Amino acid sequence: MAAAGTVISTTEKRNIWKVIAASSAGTLIEWYDFYIFGSLATIISAQFFPKGHETAALLGTLATFATGFIVRPFGALVFGRVGDVVGRKYAFMVTLLIMGLATTAIGLLPGYETIGILAPILLLVLRLLQGLALGGEYGGAATYVAEHSPDGKRGYYTSFIQTTATLGLFVSLGVILVTRLSLGEEAFKVWGWRVPFILSVLLVLVSYLIRRKMEESPLFVQMKSEGKTSASPLRDSFMNPENRRLVILSLLGATAGQGVVWYTGQFYALYYLQTVLKVDFVLANQIIAVALLFATPFFVVFGALSDRMGRKRIMMAGCLIAALTYYPIYRAMEAYSGWNPMEPNATAINPNVFMLTLLVFIQVIYVTMVYGPIAAFLVELFPTRIRYTSMSLPYHIGNGVFGGLVPFIGTALVASTGNHFAGLMYPIAVAVMTFIIGSLYIKEDLDVRWHASPSHSGKE
């Protein structure tokens, strides 16, 4: 890797893009696996829970969906330690296989009518395995790419990893729509929904073969050869007062707000269209998919911009703007949906597809502002020897717990209050909290250099 201030050679650039491509392919597939469940929540609820209580079944499915997020911090601890002791590559090879097997198993799992209460229990177990796997995957991929990237370009290069979460959702929606349109509504509801899950086994196999050829992170290899790796990454990450302070600040002042903005703009918007505004299943998924397609390049735009402006400034702006505009955006979504509040259970009539797509697109732009720079922000915050562990925990609590609970809490608030805007209270409150804490207590550092000299292996 070139020293700071030198020109990056063509060979080094080529190697960086190989690293990004291999890392992104696997991470995209893991996100695809993880989000198929959320995209099919309304159908899964009818398959794995008793019939006759639709709202309770949907809440049960969303709660099961949420457990996959809640368990992600535990995956971060387990695989973060593996990544900091054994190596980045080994850790996210294992997580890829776990995710692929769990996702495929969901596609083969019998429903409630076949095995009764065992169906939702096994579904929960498989969802927990998905969460554990994803808890170890993202930190490894982000750290791996960042440690291959030259100084001054980490925001740009890591932003390509950031696109994989949205692209994974986009691919999951695409596969679901193609399957649904190919098989028809009835066949899709009965058995066709299983196809996107089972397809995962092929995608994971391809990604595994690609990742086998990857080399270990150069910074980790150097640190290991010098005997500077941590013997106890968990203790060094969370028992050291200064590092523990950084973990807490990065959670409350960055990833919590980023998490709720992410899941509001993509998942809650989908649930809102389907369950509150009664927009047709296929049309709602098409609206989200088109919005994601056009907004995805902005992850790279804001990632690159953060190399010049700073990560904090862009992320805090995203949280604040989202908190101020969610309510008027969702009022506008109601107005353009064709939904009649006098007949709340009736299907929306003649929705304005362009305006609904635009309103979701705006929400995804907020997502790109908070999520594009977050990987570079987190990896630069912690030292190399405990980077995987230290960055993974606040990321997965912020996204897995704060963000992952958005659909469940939002849907529950709407159901309990009868006010279909009540679900916005939670993401708005968390986004405001993050803006205040992040603005006041997080310091910006635009000159983090890892390659200043051959002996320097990252922030110490």
C-alpha cells in the first residue's frame, strides 16, 4: 500500500477494486438473505402463525424479524473477536456460510398448518442464526476494505460496501417481484415465496468461491507479524475507559440515528404503503425498488464527499433533515396514495405512483447521507488491533436494535393508537438524540493516516 501523499499505482488501484468487488459480492448476498424475510413479512405471517388474527400474526412476524436485528450485536462480539485474533477474511467466510444455510432452511421450513407451534419456533431459531451471521459480516467487510484503502480515500472506497445493504434489498425485491409475476398471486402465496430463500444457496456458493481467493488485510498481517494483535479484543474494546467512551459515543451520536433513518426510509416506508395505505403488494414493492435504484449512487457521492467535508457533518445533517421532514413526507404519501381514511381496510385507488416513488426516493437520500460515510467514520475511530470488535458492536446495536425495531415499534404504535402517523414518533426521537449527541461530543478528524510509514499500522 502506498505511503500517504504518494501516487497510487495502477496495480494498487486494480487490487483495491478486486478487494471491493469480492467483499461487496458477499456482503450484498448476506443483506439479500437477511432482507428477504422483511420484504415478505406480510406473506410469512400467514404461513407461520395461526390464521384469523392478521394483525397479531404480522406483529409476530415483525417481532421475529426484529430478533434477527437484536441478536446482531452478539454476532459482532463473537465474530469481531475472531476477526481481531484470527483474521478478517476467516471471520467473514464463516458468516457467509452460516447466513446461506439459515436462509435456505427458511425456504424449506414447513408452515404452521403442517407442524403447528414448532413452525414459528424454528423460524425464530433460523432468524437468530441470520442475525448472528450478519453481526460478524459487515464489520469484517468494512474493516477489510478500509484497511486496503489509501489515506484520504477511505470514505470513497468504503462507500461501495455501503451500497450493498440497499442493493441487497433491491435484489431481494427484484427476485420477489419476478417470482410473484411469474407464478401468479395464489401460487406465490402458497409456495412461490420459498423460491427467493432457496435461491440463496447458489448465490452463497458463488460468493464463497470468490472470497476463498482473497488475501488477508495488509494492516492486520503486518500487526500480526509484529506480535501486536490483541489477545483479548473484548476486554481491550470495552474495559478500557477511553475506548469504551468512543464505543458509546459512536452508538448514541452516530449509528443509532443512522439506523432509524435507514429502516424508516426503506422498510417502514414499505410496510406503511402496504399495511396502512393499502397499496397493492406488487406496486408497493415496485415503488420501493425504483426509489432504491435511483438513490443508490448517492451512497458513493456522500462517501466521497465525506473525505473532503468530514463524516460527522454529513451524517448529522441527514439525521436532522430526516427528523424535520418525516411527518410532512408521510402526510404527502397518504394524500397521493388514493387511500380513503373513511374506508381504512379498502385497497387504495389510483395511487400517484410518481409522487409516491419521489417521496420514498427523498427518504432514501437521507439514508445515503447517514450511511454513506458511516463505515469510514467507524473504522477510523478505533485502533487496528481491536477495530473489528470495537466498530462492530456500536454499528449493530445502532442498526440492529435501534434501527431494526423501527418496523415493529412503528406498526405497534399505529395499531395501539389508531393514529397512522404515530409510528414516526420513534425514528424522529432517535434521530434528534443522535444529532444532539453527535454534534456536541463527537470530534471530526479529516487527517487519519494509516500508511504514513511502513511501521505504522493504523490508529494506536
